[in-house]
Amino acid sequence: MLTNPSAAVQASKVALVHSCAHARRRSAPIPLKEKGLIIRPEICLTYDVLLRSLCQAGLHNSATLIYNCMKSDGKLPESKLLGFLVSSYALANRFDMSRELLAESHSNKAPVNAIVYNSLLNVLVNQKKLDDAVCLLMELMRLQCHLETFTFNIVMRGLCRAGEINEAFKFLNDMISYGCQPDIVTYNTLIHGLCINNKVDKARDLLKDVSSKTDFAPNVVGYTTIISGYCKLGKIAEGTSLFDEMVESGIRPNTFTYNVLIHGFAKMGDMASAVAMHDSMLFHGCPPDVVTFTSLIDGYCRAGQVNHGLDLWHEMIARNISPNLYTFSVLTNALCKSNRLQEAHDILRLLKQSEIVPQPFIYNPVIDGYCKSGNVDEANAIVLEMEKCKPDKLTYTILIVGYCMKGRTREAIGIFYKMLEAGCSPDDITVKTLCSCLLKAGMPREAAHIRKILFENQSLGLSLERSYNENINADMPILVY
């Protein structure tokens, strides 16, 4: 209980600021002064609560005012609070304030934990402000700040992702000169950078250097990254060789390692090797996941063995492994190519019952299959089922072509206007097909009007529909999805 009247006043002011921050009352200024009295909390914990609350509410300008009050009381944030503030200001794109906080701490010779620097560098890298991250790290090195291996790893990760491999290796040398020893994460980061830039052989050379020149051995992450790199380049033999080398060295493959090779074999049509790798996976107690099954299903479907793919689908469901968006896409596409449209439609119904947010590219092959088989009404019914996603340009084009092929030109025109209303710009194939169909049907005025609309780039949507009806005076049915 507060017995000091001035302390009670201060506490009430603190409570007011705290409640304003939590209520996110951005429009109401937080009262920092009352009758000339500035809020001066007597303990750093109060400042900690206030600053965190304001930043979490997005009120960084108010937080800056509180921070200035804190400085006027001769107090500086301790390391954890400093790290939070630096990150929060950075996430709010207030990098100027983040740097100011660090500069003040350095000028006051206040101890700054490396976590603080790491927080800011991580934000900069994640927001792809790589130049700022590099400049900051170089400035920290110049000031002889306390840095960790993890600090360098953050910037090197960003450089590798951006394809700046040479710059990343320069920082490898810098960190050693600075007294920070690279760890396995450092080398895995560089290996990943080399692989995503198709320098897989150099990545393997680096892996050998790690084995021979460091105190720690490569792990499954480094090996799997290189195996994946070889598989993406179609060098499955090199990937398999490295897999055998990894196993012989006593490193146990994980699910991702097996998946990389299974996908590589399946993509090349070598289903015997893909299945053998899957069997090895099960034998060694490594559980398959949705990626494993999807790769195998895709491989069988590519080889024209759709029934084998369906068998794996049922096995996956029996194992309580939920299919992902790509699994649905692979299977529906394969079934449509085999003209098994009803089964593909059944898969779409299962997709609708799942929690997956569908995409038009899954529906389009089934819609196209029904249109090509002459069943445009069923195709249109599937479009009506697209509740969680909207038809795209390809969807509309498939329908327009389908209705044109059936000679149902007025409905094709209706879909064309619906396409424009939805903001989908038709391509040359769509326009040429529709106009050709209209000309063959003896509707040259309609064809000319469509060309005119596209040429003059008139406003889309219902205005086009009205324009057409006013010019043609036709009683045209417009489809509503």
C-alpha cells in the first residue's frame, strides 16, 4: 500500500497511461504532464511496463516520450528491455530510433547483451533490408561490441538467401578474425546458400572441409541440403552417393532426407528406386509424411499408374496423414487426364470438406475435362461449388471455349461479361475463340462489339453488360455464379 502522497499521484498517472496503452486509444493523447508535473516513476519496473505496453499497442511516439522521461530520471533500460525496444521500433520501421537506443547505450558504456544486436539484425534481414543489416554489423565490429557467432550467422543467412555468396564468405573470415568461431549452423547456412545458387559441388567441398578441418562433424541438415541440391539438378546418382556416405559415417537420415530422394526418383520416373527408398524409410523407423505420399502419388500418376496413386491416397488417409493442396492437385489432374472425371469430382468434394483453402488451379482441370467431353452444364456446376476461391482467367476461358464448342454462344457471351466484371482480363485466345464462334453463328455485330470493348478499354463489369444490351438490343442470359 502506498503511504507517500506523491507516490500515490505517480501511481495513478502510471495506471492511466497503462490503461490507455492497452485500450489502444490512439486518438486520445496520453497525459504526460498535469499541472506541470512530469510522470517520474520511482522504479525501473514501472518504466518497463509502460514502454512494453505502449510498444505492443503500436504507440511508439508515446513510448518515445516515456523513454525521454526515463532518461531525465537518469535511468537507462536494462538489457532485456533494450532488446525489446530495439526490435519493436525496428518492426515499426523506426530503425532510426533503434539505432539511437544502441548508440546511447554505447556512449554511456552501458553493457549491451548480444541478444539486443541479434534482435535488430534479425528484423532487418527478415524485412530484406540487407544493406542496413550489413552496415550495422560492420559498425558493431568497428565499435568492438560484444558479438556472438549467432550474430554473424544472421547476416550470413540473409546474404545467402539473396545470392550474395561471396559476401557471406567474407563475413566468415571476418567473424574468425573478430574472435567468433563458426559453428555447424554457420557452415549449414553457407552450404544452403551455395545449393540454392546451384553451386552444389562447392557445397560438397565445403562439407568435406567441415569434416577434416573443424572440431565438429557435419550433421543431417548439411548432408540433406546437398542431396536436395543434386536432386534438383537431376543429379540423382550424386545425391544417392552422398546419402550412402552419410549413412556410413553414422548419421541417421530423417524424413526430409528420404523425401528429397523419393521425390527425385519419382520425378525421373524411377518408381522402383522411389519405392525402395520408401521401404528403407519404414524399415529404419522413419515415419513418412504428406510429402512422402504426395511424391509417390505424383510419380505413379506421371507414369500413368493412377490406380497405384489412388492406393497410396487411401493408405495415407488410413494412416491419418492429411493430404495437402498439392496432393489434391496431383490426383485430380491425373484422373482428368485419364478421363475419370467423376472420380476427380469426388476428390474435389473431399477438398471442400477439408480445412484447406482451395485454389482455382485444382478445379480448372476438372472443369476443362467436362467441357471437352461436352458436358458444359456439369462444368458450370463445379464453378458454382468454388465457394472458398474465385474463378480465375483460365476458369472463365475454359467455360467460354466450352460453351462456344457446344454452339451456345449467348451463354458464352454472358460468361465473357462475368469475366470482365470479376476483373479478369481476357487473353487473345479467349477473344479470338469467342469472336470466331460468334462469326460462325452469324453474329458479326456481337463479335465487333466485343472487339470494340477491348480495343477502347472501356470500364469493366455491369457497365459493359448494359452497353452491350443497349447496342445490340438482345435478350441475353447472363450467368450468375
